Amino acid sequence: MTYYLIQWTYKDPQVKALVETPHDRATELDKAVAAFGGQLHDFYYSIGEFDGMAIVEFPDTESCEACLMILAGEGANARLKTTLLITRHEGERAMVRAGSVMSGYRPPIGYASYG
């Protein structure tokens, strides 16, 4: 299963509705995530660029994208951003793999100019 960070900003009418009728948004997000075989791990409100964020886990990227389509389609968010997360163990394995492969890649510096 793969982890994702979902961040969102509510539209003004949704903020007003939350103030008028406070309720548990984590439970609502959990329903959508679970419907696609995922799991909600953490849910936070935040101050700054986004109004909230959640750490979720899905069996595959397609399931995550389908869930995000449902969330975006409801129109409650002015902004919805998703970031694929890599566990520390996956990161360590990637470091080892990167160090063991000779790709032949050259950075775009030091080339003779064409012209």
C-alpha cells in the first residue's frame, strides 16, 4: 500500500458551514477513503497555505485518484493537493539502488555550445 499526503483549502461557504455547524470532517474523509480500499491514518486542520491535511494509504494510485475525483467533484474545496509519500525504508532502498546503478546520465552543464 502507498501513502499520500492530501492537503486542501475550503471554499468560503464551506468554512461558514463548519462554523455554523461544527462536525467531525475526519469521519467524512474516512468514508471516502475506505470506499476505495484506503485507510485514513491522520487528519489535521492547519493554519497557513492549507486549511487541512491528511495522511492516507491506498492499495494503488488508481484508487487514490478515484477517491480524489470524488472529493474534487463535490466542489467543497478551492484547492486540493496530493503528494506521494515514500516511507523511510523505501527511501533508504532507493538510496542504495541509486548508488549501485551506473546510468550514464550527464547533467546539463559543461556541454559545448551549439551555435
